[in-house]
Amino acid sequence: MLATRFPVSRWLFGLVLIALMSAPVAAAECEPSQDPSPPSDEATGIVFYNETQFAMRVFWSGFDGFLEPYSDWIQPGERAGYDTYVGHAWFVELNTYDGPVCGGPISAYGPDTCQMRILYEGGIGYDAGFCDF
């Protein structure tokens, strides 16, 4: 009897391990094509603060309108900052319990660095300085 259960429990453990390893890949709510970032030669910066309980990713909308990943998973309590240009469009994607949630576009409106706090309580929220969203 013991020899019969071992292969089943080993198989089940492998299945659970595969599911856990592939969970972050499932987040894909941000549509791959958005409005493109406009041309700009006014340099600025943007900083994203993950003040949620979920991991998030950051994307930049290229001049062709396709989202380009700019981060690996940013964990709760972490931040990520980037050099950018005024008006360039950025998006965040949270990997929530209910599935992925996309937020954006977010952009700096002047030379001061956009400081964007990402929040989540039943929906994505923002608290920002020097940002348009």
C-alpha cells in the first residue's frame, strides 16, 4: 500500500511545484498595444513605489505603442525608478489574488521626477506628485 501512494504523492508534489513556479507568468492584463509615447526631448524621471500587497511589473509604451517591460517583479514595499522624458506613457501591472490588474498610463508632466505610489484596495489606486495619470 505504501509503495502505491508514493508515486501519486510525488506526482502531486511536482504538479504543485510547477503551478507555483508558473504563477507570475499568468499576469498579462496590460494590453500589449497602447497609445504610443509622444516624442519629447525634455528629460525627467519616474519612480514607482509598490505600496500594495502584490508583486507588480512596470512597462513603457514605446513610440510604436507596444509595451516594453522595464522591470522584473517589484515586490511589496519596493520601488523602481527610471530616466524618462516628459509625457512618455508608463503602465504598471499588479498580480492580484483575483488576477492581473493594469494601471496607466502614467507620465511625468515636467522636469521634476514623477513620484508614483501604487495602491490597491479592491482596485488600483494612485497617490502621486508631478505625475499625470
